[in-house]
Amino acid sequence: EGNEPEDSMKITYSELLHKVCQFANVLRSQGVKKEDRVSIYMPMILELVVAMLACARIGALHTIVFAGFSADSLCERIVDGGCCLLIT
């Protein structure tokens, strides 16, 4: 379920695994490797979960910055965390 009660989606574990593996391959193609740091700046949608699980799958550390933060706050968190990639 998303932020709004009417925002919902159903997905099977198999479908989720497929999406996570696909996105993990995207992360690898962008040069993300084990122990790299990744920032995720997204609202509460399915792709947020996929991004988190894809990072975990390849051993990358992730930090979530919720979409309500300003650009300056986001920038500070990326720099302080030493992140190599921002997912939006």
C-alpha cells in the first residue's frame, strides 16, 4: 500500500524476485558493487521496495531519504553518507 489508502498493488513473490534481479543487474551495470553506498529518494511505491532489495541482493548499503526533504537536505545526506548513486 502507498501513502493513500486507494494506492495499492498486489505482486507475487516470484514477480518481486524477477523485478529485484532485473534492478540488481541495472545497479551492477552502473558500477555499484558490494559495500558501495546508494541513496534512494522515492515516495512509498513498489519501486522503492525493489530498489532496497536489489541493493541488499548485491551487498550495497542503502539509505532512504523520503521524498518530503528539500534538495539541500538530500544533498547533505548524499555527501555525508558517501553515496555513489542516487535512485529517484
